[in-house]
Amino acid sequence: MPPETLVTGQILSFAASPFGTPTPGDAAEVHEAVLIRDGKIAALGQAAALSAQAPQAQRVDLGDALICAGFVDAHVHYPQTAMIASWGKRLIDWLNAYTFPEEMRFGDPGYARGIADRYFDLTLANGTTTCVSYCTVHPASVTAFFEAAQARRVRAVAGKTCMDRNAPADLCDTAQSAYDQSKALLESWHGVDRLSYAITPRFSPTSTRDQLAALGALWGEHPDCLMQTHLSEQTDEIAWVRSLYPEARDYLDTYEAHGLLGARGLYGHAIHLEPRERDRLREVGAALIHCPTSNTFIGSGLFDMAARMAEGQRVGLATDTGGGSSFSMLRTMAAAYEIGQLTGTALHPAQLLWLATAGSAEALHMGGQIGNIAPGMEADLVALDLASTPAIAQRSARANDIWEALFPTIMMGDDRAVKRVWIAGVPI
Ligand code: GUN
Ligand code: ZN
């Protein structure tokens, strides 16, 4: 790798959140060039000035491609790669019919390695440079995932999925083994290279109180770790939680009562929230992870992005592969736009792109390292061809500004739009 690379194109960075700016597009800036040094962003600005500053830099000209931070997918299940797009069920039946049988195959470490490699090949081709994944109950499924991420030098977060009831026996651990195995994996992987560990109770229905408490204790011992779980995805699920935990004030309380509510908590879906749940999530600064293709595919409901942002929640965006129907964060932005329309707000392209990059990074408390292009940040970048298909090209040709040029790619684009991806400054 040359020590310095000077990339020219339309370099898009965010100076602020487009959810906090009256004109969302004003939150972004477009630069002519970005200088990458030692895997990080060294400078942004005019090509001539940066060229004078770094005369030895290798030049890469991407014409009018849009270059932005690599996509950050804040909630996926890599073990569901091979069963994505499974037909005709809602959440609980979908888990039992498709998900659990597939996850059982991860008892074979060779199978886990093969799927982890396939998962990263698919998502890097889609411009995703950071993901947060559930693994399966098997510790080797976590090792396989981290090894595949490490080999590609990508930033990744993952954890062993813990379940000790309401799942097939082969997918169940216990309160004690969930604690012991999670702790051992955390100690092996957390903070190694670009990897970090997330404590991962699947959701309240598949954990006993003892297991939730054990994982809450582990989080208390390692408060710098993220914790990921599911919350209020479908109404049937919420009724089930109520019957399993009659003492709880609401679904969130099943986590709160066991030490599983905190700022580093990632709560997947979080669609059908009670006022108390919304207040507590905001008070602690926890992250709600919106999974729009999953929410339509499994028929879960409509996440009200505008309302959640207006009340000051921290929100990330995610595919939820394979409850989600795509590996693409472009497709995910399109689905978020459509759900926004159905809940009464047209999300601006700047807001969609921010959610897929800086917003998700902030949900992971990694906003200082990834998710934007700014001096000092890790150079995980994606170059988007804004005319990747004839249909997109004929529409973007009429664009009057960068947002009109980008929006057809958000709505109709896929991996064909991903022209180049850099991981820590190195093109792949
Ligand atoms: N809730 C508990 N487990 C899962 C899962 O694997 N996918 C989705 N979408 N929801 C869940
Ligand atoms: Zn999920």
C-alpha cells in the first residue's frame, strides 16, 4: 500500500446530523478530493491544494462517482445468510420454521466458516464496511465470524446468541454456560484489531430470568461492550412477553430489570413502544435499530422515524439479514424511505445516507472512528456510480443537485452501483 492516496470524485461528508438541520441537505459538504494516509483520512478539500500537500500520493480519479463513508449495518444475523427470503411466515413461525433449523447447522464449525466468508463477500460487494451481527449459540460460530472479519480487516461487532428456553434443545445453553462462553469469547476477541464483542441475549422469550440476569451481570463487568437484543418487533411477540413476564411493566422492563438497559444497548426493531419505554430508552441514550426491509417482509409494522427523531432517540439503520430481505444498505435506505412515506414523512436523501453511515456509527458509539469522512477517521469508504443502470442513469441525468442525483441510486440501486470499496484505506 502506498503511504498516501489522493482520491478525487464527489466526496460527501457530514458536518452535522441532517435530522437537526432545517434544510437536511445543508448538513453535508461535497469536496473534490480526500487524502488517505496510513489507513485514515488525512485531509479533505480541493484537489489542487491536497495535491500540493501530498505530491507523492498515489492518485485515484473516480470522475463524478459519489464517495461517502462505507455503510454501517447495525443489526444482522450472518447465520441467516443462506435462508434469506424464506416465504410466508410471521416472526415466531418464521423463527421456528426457517431460522432455528438453519442455525442448528452452525454446530459444524466448517459450515459456520463457509457462511461467514459468504456473508462478507456479499456485504462488501454491497459497500457495507461495518456490521453488527448475531451469531448462533455455538461459540465456534462467533470464532468463524471474527476470523472472517479479521482476514478482511473490517470493523465488526458480534456475539454468541444466548437462549435457554422456547427454542430447540440443540440451540439452548443455560444461564451459566451463556455467561461463561460469552465471557470467554469477549476476552478472546473484544478489542482485537477492529473487532468488538456484543453481549447477545436473543430476546426475552428465549431467555429465562436467570439467563438475562447472568448476561446483565456480564455487561456490568464489561461496560465498554455493546449489548444487542430485540425489542417490540411484532404485537404477538409483545403479548407473549407479557405472558412470560407478568411482573414486568412492559417489554423493555424485562431487560431493565436484569441489567440489560444502557447507553451501549442496541434494541433491534423497537416498533411498538409504550410511552414509558420511549422515555427510558431516550433517558439512557440507548439505540433503536430500524430494520425496514425486515419489518415489511415479516409483516412487523411501521417504525415512525420522524417521531423517534423528534423525541431525541438515538437511531441506527440495519438490514436484519435474513429476516430482512436484502444484503444492501441502499435497498435498506429505500425501504426506510417507503416506511417514512407510510408514516407521514418523506425522509430526505441526506437523512437516509446519514442513517446508513454516521447514524448507525453513533448508535454503536463509534461515531469518532467510522461512518463519516473527516480527518482522523478510519478510511472505510465506498464509491457509488450514480448511473449504474440505464434506468438510474436516465433519471440522474436530469438531476439539479447532488441529492436528486443520489436519490435514484438509493431507490433503485444495488451492488452494481458500488464501484469501489476501501477498508482502512485499502481498496478491495
Ligand atoms: N427476534 C428474535 N430473533 C429474531 C431474529 O432472528 N430475527 C428477527 N427479525 N427477529 C427476531
Ligand atoms: Zn434480528
